Amino acid sequence: MITAKKIKAHYDFTPDEEKILGDLRAAMMNYRDRFGQELMASFMVHESMAEYFPDEEKEKHHAMTFAGWFMRLFSGTYDETYFQKLRKVGQVHVDIKLDGHLVNAAMTTARQLIDGYITEAVPPGELEKTRIAVTKILDINLDVMTSSYRQAELKKYFIHAKAETFLINALERFTHGLNLVLGLALAVVSLAVISLFIYDVTHIFEGGNIEHGVVAALGSLLIIWMMIELLSTEVDHLKGKKIAIKVFIGIVLVAFIRKVLIGSLRHDNLFEYGTRVGTLFLLAIVYWLVSRADAK
């Protein structure tokens, strides 16, 4: 928490100005009750402020409170005790949920009232330096009292930020766990594809159609290559690297190549076969364009 000495240094509030205000105390005593009543009257004309003073007893009590604050402005002593009282006032405002802009509006009214009092009480030759001293102490008061609002906002933000950080960390761990599961699943599928490849190789010479057996084995080999690419991409992703979109396009490309190869041996419907070849051609163009974009 900032000290009284630092606050006064920041506002260049000098000992001479403290003395000016202290010397004004006797003259301002004549305006004490008047200040409390006039400030209270200014509140009551605004519905947003008047709701904080529901009855006459509350009005009188707060008028006396305002009068007490008014006289402390001219105490001549602005130490840690003085600033601690201001902080308590600010905390009360926060606790009763008084809108911060109403505090600023009230200070503007107080400033105008006090300027009228010192214009009446202070000789013209001393008025300028007196106004400077009064302006500084009022600015300091507003700063310290509204600091409670800033601290409340920071506390609220800190709680939200802490909860947000916890949630993000939890989701990151969960996502990482899912990626590990995905990697393991890809490894299991890869083993199954290897088994399929072995099966196709061992059955090349069965059925008297070597060409079909070779193409089937080649298709399985392409799927193995596809699984290697997927596993490599997943490992890179687990290490924090970005996923390359072209890998997924390549996988679809390989799948269509296998379909086209097998379809050529089965003598599938010409239209269906042509559709596959056309799709394969389009995928090849997309793969090339994405590869060029990634290379830039």
C-alpha cells in the first residue's frame, strides 16, 4: 500500500501548503454545518443519490459526517492516520455498492462549495495559493477514496484470471491426454495395417491372379505409408508443432489412389471409375497448392 509520504510527493503537496490549510481551519469552522447541509441538499435532488438517504435521520447523520470530513481537510496534519481514514471511507462506499461516478460527482460539488467559502474568507492576495492547496488536498482525497474501487476491481479480476488459468491448464492437460490416446490408437491401427500387408503379400500367388495380388499388396503398402505420416504428424503435434493440413489431404489422396488401382483391376463401372479418377486429379491439385502455400 502506498504511503502518505509518497502520495503527497506525487501531488507535490508541500509542507507550506499543509500549513496554509491548517491556518484556514478557524475560518472554515464557520462553514462546517453549512457545508454538510448544502452538500446533502445537492444529493437529494438526484434520485440516484437520494436513495442512499431514505429518511430524515439518515440525512442528518450524513450531513454531520460530511461536515466532519470538511473540517479534516483543514486539519493541517496529513499523516498515515489521515489517509487510513480516507481508505475506510472508500471501502464503505464499495461495501454499500455506491457507484464510483457518484463519488466523483460529489467531489465536484464539494469543490465548488469550498471554492465559494475560501473566496469569502481569504484575502484576494492569498486566494491563488490557497486555491492550489485546496485543489491538491481534494484531488488527494478523491484519489485515496476511489483507490478502494480499483482494488475491488483488481481483486475481482484476479479471481477471474485465476479461475481462467486453472480451466485453461486443465483443458490443456485433457487435450494432451486425448492426443496421447489418439497416438496409441494410430499405433494399434498401424499394426493392423502391417498385418494386412503381410496377408496380401503371402497371398499374391493364390487364385492364379498375380496382378491383383500385387496391386492389393501395393494398396496396403500405401496405407502403411499413410499411417506413418499420421503417426509422424501426431508425434510432432505432441511436441508442440503445428499440424500440416497437407498431411490429411495426402491421406485422402492415397485412399483414392488405392481405390483407382483396385477399380482398374475389377473393371468397375466406367462412370464410377471416371469419377474416382477426376476426384484424384482434383485432390492432387489441392495437395500441390497447399504444399506451395506451406513452402512460402
